[in-house]
Amino acid sequence: MTPKYLNLLQLKLLCIITVWLILLTPLFTYGLNGDGRHIYRPGLFANLKDTAEANRVEAARAIYRVNCRKMNEADAMKSLDDMKQVALHLSDIKMECAIYDMRADYYSVNKGYNPKSTAYFDAAIAFAQAEQLQLETGIYQHRKANYYFLYKQNSAACRYYLLSEENLREVGFDNVPGIANIFSETANFYYTLGDFDNARGNLRLALKYQPNATRTRVNIMNTIGLTYRNDGHYNTAMSYFNNAQKMALAIKDSAWVAITAGNIGSVYFLQHQYDKARPLIEADYRQSLKYDEKLNSAIALLRLIRINIEYGQSKLAALQLDTADKIMLRCPENVLTQRVQYYDLRAEINERLGKGAQAALYRDTSENLRDSVAKRDNITAIERVRLQWVIEKSREEFDTLKESAKVDSFKQNTIIVVLILLIIITVLIYNRQRLKAKKDKELLASEKLRVDEELKNAILVLRGYTENLMQKNTLIDEIKTELENIQLKYTDTGVAGNLDKMMQAHIMTDDNWGEFKKLFSRVHTTFFYNLRHSYTNLSDTDIRLLALIKLKLNNREISGMLGITIDGVKKAKQRLRKKMNLFEEDDIEDIVNAL
């Protein structure tokens, strides 16, 4: 296999298909037969001709997954033949290449490990190489590796993971869409086989390309912690678990908060810090039961049983072992390791309870199972050695091919020119954005200055208006005094009545209140709104009084403004306190100022 090199434009990121592309597919292209499987309908992929080239492959793949995976073989292959005709009509070689991968996927989903899937994966890789699509070559090699791993063909899977990695490195990891997921899947392969060093290497790369605080990043950090815990590096493992938990808390993901707490508890357990471990493991056990994670439930419960035995609670531990046994019986996974722990714990409890014969039986059962675990672990160890040989051989092979490959100088120069142009464009765009940001900042500062100036002017106008009203009120008070003297001299009831009306005059008339309210609202923009929504039972007179209190006027000034006595003001305030449900210690002035 000779490494291929792509023009930079061919290496641009492929956009992920959005849901609306599926929704745009005409409803008449979908159908089910009597057994619930989709049936062939012409025109299933007709809308692809209207899809942008960068999005077309993922759009086609989305339509295929929803429809063709559930068709019978003849209908599925006929539908993919229709897609190929669309690809040929559009001269879309990437889509044509992807069709081989979709055929491989169909047989894998419906027939498991089979020669047709293997042949179609090979066809997709060969087509990509022939068309010098190095990005697609690496992606389809990775897909084939996943296929082999799914069906326990680990040596073949390892070889294709390595080939994919080398091709994608040549492309540049930054240019590969979904690269973080690719590294995570590769890490999962190594982790499953107990190769924690290679798993960590891939997980760190996945972490690099998954920068945002998401569930995926929490998962990656947690898995790195697991690799260190499994290697016995407890302090490093604890650091990763703590960081994963902090991120889970930050994104408010309760499931991952519980998982990381359980892993932190497991480290304390392995360090025999049982007081710290117990509450975390108990929480992990409850969470595992809640989400029906049977294996995790069994592991957590076995740890709690060990702690209870250490604390001398043998009867409670015996009851919990019965529960653990029931959980393990329902586990779909292999629980051989947990069974060894189970019988060890059974034996220890019986020894503590003085039941030596039963303890011996449980010890024998545990030893027999331990031999099975050892054989299994030996097979896994041999598998890891074989994989190391595959890794070394594959890398030597790739290095040899890489050294023999000759890169076309014109293509290299083209890439360099394009890179330079991209740098220049980036710089120009950056400078333009920087100037725009500077201009926006200046406009914002100018607008803030204008608003501040308007507020200052509004405060001065309100203050002047209020002082003017207060001066007029003072004049009215003086006139009232004179009128009271005159009233004493007149006995005529008509004249006395007119004089009495004049004495009741005040400056805060309805017209003045309207003007005052406008000026007041310019300064205290939300006061009346907050007042109405906080205290719905206030009258207009109450609101006028509260507005004057907001201006920090004393009782004498308020009485003059409203044309009532000082005692009237005090009584009005008392009525307000009742309406506003204030306590005796509450200061009405403080409450108003806070509005």
C-alpha cells in the first residue's frame, strides 16, 4: 500500500449532517412491508443532488441508516445502486467511495462477521487509495478496524487501527472530522485488551481534540483515571477522577457525578481507607441499581461487603452476599472475577462465624475459579504480546512504504502556496475583525457616555422641579397662615367657606403629578413597575407618598407637597406599613429605597 497525498482543498473538514436533511427526504420514499422491514422505493436518494458537496456523504449515510439497514438484501443493494447512479451523475467520487462502506456496514449489521463485509471494506479502502483520497483511506481503515474489533478479530483490528492512524497523521489530525471520536474508539480497543499504555496515549489525543466541557470529555478523563487505577497508580488516578467529577458538576451531569464518585470511592477502597470509601461506594451502588447497571452494582456491593467484614458486621455482610449472588446471576457480562471475590468473602464470613466446613468448601470453589481466571488472563497476556508484534511489524511496514513514496513537487508547492494564501486571508480577516471590535468598543463607550449624561440631566431636572414645588408649597403655607388670620375676621359663611377651600390648596395637583411622574421615571426607571408588582393593593395616593419618600423628603416637606398635616403624613405612613405587610422593625424608607 502506497501512501496517497491530497490537495489541501480535498482535506477540508466534512460537515456533520443535520437532522433537517432527513426531514427533507420525501415521505413517499419511506415504506414498511408486513414484517416491519423497510421496502425499496425509487427516488430515496433523489434529494442528494440538491445537497452541498461538503455535506453530501454524511447526508447519504444518514438516509441509508434510517432506511436501508432494515431492508432485505435485494432491496438494500438496489437502493445503494440508485445512490451510486446519483454519485456518478454528480461526479462525486467521495460519495461513490462511501457506498462500498455502506454495503460493508449492511452485511455486518445483518449477518455479523462475514466475507462480504470484509470484501466491501477492502473495496472502499482500495477505491480511496486509487483516487488519492488519503483522508477517506484513513477513515475507512478505521471503520474496518472497528468491524474486526467488534467480532474479536483483534490482530487484524490492531493492524488497521495503526494503518488508519498513520494515514490520518499524514493528513493532519486537525483536518480530520470527528478525530476525537476516532481516538476514543481506538483507546477502547486497547483498554479492552488491557493495554493501558496505548489506551492512555489515544485518550490523551482524544482529550486534546475534545476541548469543551462535555459528557464526552468527562468520559475520556474518567477512563484515563481507570487506566492508572488498574496499573496501581492510585494518586494519579485520583487526580483524573477528581477533575472528571469537577467537570461533571460544572455541566450538571448527575450520572457522571455519581460514576466519578464511585471511582474515587474505589481508589479509597483499594488504599484501605474504608471510612472515606464507604459513602462513595454506597452512592455508586444505589446509582448502579437505579440505571440497572448489574455488573457495576455487583462490584460496588462486593466492596461494601468487604468493608462490613473488616468492621465486624459479618451478619450484614452475609445478607448482602445473597443480594450480590442474585445480581450476578442476572449479569449478561462475564463475572468470573467477581465470583472469585464472592466465594472468598463467603469463606471468610463462615470462618468468622465458626463454620469451618462450609468455609473450606467455599475456599475450594474460589481456588477452582481462580485457576480459570488465571488461564483467561494468560490468554489475554498472550494476546497482548501478539498485538505488540503486530504493532511493531505494521509500523515497520508503513515506514518502509513511506520512505519509498515520492511526493509530486508541484503538489507540494501548491499546498505551500495555498497555506500562505490562507495565512494572509486569516491575517486580513483578523485585522478587519480587530478594527471592527475597536470601533464597536468606541461606539459603546460613546453611547454609555450619552446615557450617563442624560441620566445626570434627568436627576438635575427632577431635583429642580421638586425644589420648585417645595418653594411653592412654602409660599402656600405662608398664604394659608394669612388666610387663617383673615378667616377670623369674617363671620359670613360663604366667605369662610371660600377661605377654607383656599387653605386646603396644595401644589401636588393631578396635572403636576403627571409632570412630576414623567421626570421621576426618567431617573428611577423601574420604581413604579417594581412597586405595582410587589404591592398590588396600593392606591394612587399611596404611590405619590412612596415617590416622595424615595426622594428622601421629610414629613414636613411631604405634608406641604400633598396638602395634609404632618400628623396626616405619619398616619398615611402607618396605613402604608399595614398595606405593605411590614414588620415593626422594618424601616419603610429602607424598603422604598431598595425598590
